[in-house]
Amino acid sequence: MNRKTLVLPAVVGLLTPVLAACGGSGSGSSSSDAIVVGTTDQFTATKDAPAPVDPAYSYDVGGWNILRQTVQTLMSQPKGEGDPVPDAAESCSFTDSGSERYACKLREGLKFSDGNAVTAEDVKWSIQRALRIKADTGVYALLSNIDTIETQGDREVIFHLKTADATFPYKLSTPVAGLVNPKDYEKDKLRDGFDIDGSGPYTFKADVKNDEIVSATFTKNPNYKGSVKVNNEQVVMRSYKDATAMGEAIDKGDIDVMTRTMSPSQIKKLDAGDDSNVDLVEMSGLEIRYLGFNTDAPTVKSKAVRQAMAQVINRDELVAKVYGSQADPLYSLVPASITGHSNSFFNKYGDPSVSKARNLLTAANITTPVKLTMHYTTDHYGPATKQEFEVLKQQLNGSGLFDVSIEGTPWSAYQTNERKGDYDVYGMGWFPDFPDADNFLAPFLDKDNFLKSPYVNNRIINTLIPESRREADRASATSSLTEIQNDVADDVPVLPLWQGKQFVAARDDITGVAYALNSSASLQLWELGRGSSS
């Protein structure tokens, strides 16, 4: 067959896939022949991060991609995007006009994978557990607007919120709101290691060596009752050290699917049709990359230093040199396709200008060149990350205003170091918890932000975020959202760089590939099936 690229264009609130060739069908055939999926995500349990797959702790795309298969939530994000739909719940809705009381009714006969019934008290227990533990990842902040949880009988759960929040149904679709079996989890302590017990589409068993997952087996859960149809009996996920090793595996037929993260050169090669047995699927994505700042660190404490970096960095050149057509320059934390997006950084800084950057530093009495180290992770966001930071270093040093060095660290240590404030400037990626502008702003800027950033903007926290959440019609929140983005462009606690596209590669007998990822980069393994090669 001829390899074809499947492009899934997105309009926020509606995703209409264009399906062509093998691997594009939304239908899948169940089979006991396990589908093998490759990833470069690393899953490691360490002293500082001993519970990487506990819903009360996990807050990265790799961990969530395991939990979304295994731990059920009241609501879920549909494969066709749009508003969240009931999953463990039969129905959910706001029951007041102020978006402060949210009631859910569980599906009848809902069970954990061990056959025990899931009750309203289990829902309350699971969510209160995450709030009680308050893991240092900051994931609990997604639920911190909950005031009290009320149960009525075995199937009714009512959430009373502290303030109005039209995005709350989305938050109930995230793994931190996942339902876990109380007999397997302690109420006030994380569950170390890689065991998971929930009520999701699959059960989970990890093959672990040296406290790291080598491979994981997802087996169809016969007790699952929810909104998704599981199109396979079993999926095996294998973790590879890099994109090259993962690419060799699909070439040899050791794996059927390649997910995150392929290298730009691999994607370019597959797009050219060099392998007739592998289809490349391009789909809409909301992944962003940015620089974060420890705004208390002496090197970048002055706003002028951060503004000067924003004035010098050339996003067009960065994307062209490293990612080509696989990414687009980004001038806000909010991606261009999301309602409420504003090009705030471009509006403030315009095109890159060394002279404007020099004026900013001179006015603030900053001695140049400003010496600093930019940190990046070597194994979490793909093999092009080092090249990306080399280009950033060249741009900043080429201005004569900075003396920048770069340093790479494996993700298992990197995320812990960042939270402890060890890095003055660091590169991060964001895969949204849900596709709404609030989720590209509040996690970085609100109380209990996941970066542990010392930056505080009381107007954003106390006025603008609450204002935006009161608007059920998200277009009506644009004014508040724009003001937040303008404040970020002025203070530069974070510096957005680019917005990426998503790609999955699969051998041509695998079906359902077009829905293997949603726009939030969430794996949907249940969509995969095995059919006949065309």
C-alpha cells in the first residue's frame, strides 16, 4: 500500500477527522493478539517521586496516559473532542444558576476491576484523598475549588464549590479525580510503585526492572461500564530509551504503533512515504513549550532580564531550524486554536530586536552580558530538545547581551529539581489537562501552581481567574483571559515558545489510529484494533 498522512483538523469544540487509508478507521476489531505500542516516556520510581502512577500524585503526560486507561473518572473527554461526557457517571450537571453546585449520578452496577461495587462514598473518598495528600506535583490544585462533597445513597454525588467554575466538568475528567479502590489505597498516603486498581477500561500489570517500567500490559477489564468501546483485548506498551530505538522496533515489527515522542527527522521520513508498511497520522495538538523562570533567583529576578529575553528570542527561526512544519511559533501560553487566545507577547515585543532588549536592560541598570544557565530535560520532550536549547543559546549569546550556558538532566531528576527551585531558567512542555484557556493559565499562575513558581499576581489570582470561570459561554470569558495573557507578557514569569502538532505512526494493519490521541495528547488505547492490511 502507499503510505498516507492522515490530517485531523480541529475547531475548538468540534473535531472532524478526515479518514483515509489503513489506520484511519474509527472502527476496530477485537483480538486476543496484543497490540504493541512504543513510547519514549520513562516511568521511574525514585526516592523523591516514589508513586509515579498514583492518581493523587501523577501530573505528567506519560503517567496520565497510563491512568486514563485504568482509572475511571466521572466525566471523560470524548474522542471527537467537545464538552466532556459522563463515564463512571450516568449523568452530571450544574444544578444551580451560579455554577457552584454540581451533581452526578453513578451508572448502575458500576464495579472496580476486582468485582467490588463502586459507590458514591468511593467517589467522595477518592477525591478527598487527593485533596488530603496534597502531593508536591500540585495536581490536587485541579480540585482545590471543591468546598464539600455530599453523597445521597449509593449513586448520588454532589460537589459544592467555593466559587463558580464552568470548567469543573473538565476537571472531573482528569486522572486526579479518578476512582480508586479504597481497599488498595491508603486515605492519607501515596501508593508507592506501579500497582493500579480502578474501574477503567483496562487492568494494568507492569514489568519493572531497577524501579523503572520496561513494559506494561493493559488487559480489557470485563467489569468496565462506561462511555468507551474497547476495540482490543490487550495492549502492551514498551518504553524505549530514545526515538531511534523505538523507530528500529517498528521497522523490525517488534511494535505496531509509535507514539510520543518521535524525532522531527523520523516524522519527515515517514511523511515522505519511505516505508510502505507504516502509516503516519497527523492530528491537531495543543502541546506547548515554554521557558519557566524562578523569579526569586538573582539572575532573573529583575523583570527587565526576562523581558529582554522575550525581546531577543526569535521563535520563527527556532521553529524553522528545529521542528520545521511540525510546530508553529507561539506568542501566548494559550494556543492559537483555543477560544480566548491573544498574541500578547507579539503585541508587546513585536519582532526580535537587540536594540530594544538593550534599552530594557540599560533602563533597569542591568550589567551585560547577563550570565545564566538554561536547563532542559534530556529524555522527556523528544530528541530535538537539546538542539532547541542550542538554538536559544545561540540567539541570546549572539545578541551580546547574555552569556548563556545550557545543561541537560534526565526527567526523573529534572522535575524534582525544578519544583525545589534549583533552576533559574528551565524548559518545560505543557500538555493540557483539558482543552480550555483556563488550563493554560491557572496551572501556571494560580495559588498552588504546579511549577511551584514564586511569582504572584494578586489581580490574576483574586479577580481575573474567578471572573473567567464564571462564564459558561467561554467566548464571554475572553476579556478576562486577554488581561491575564497581557499581564504574563509584561511580567514574563514564563516565556511561551511554540505550539506543536501530534503524530502517531502505525503499521498498516492497525485500525483506529486516528483517535489514538486526543487534542490534549491523551492516549486512547481502546480505539486501537487489528484489521487486515490494505
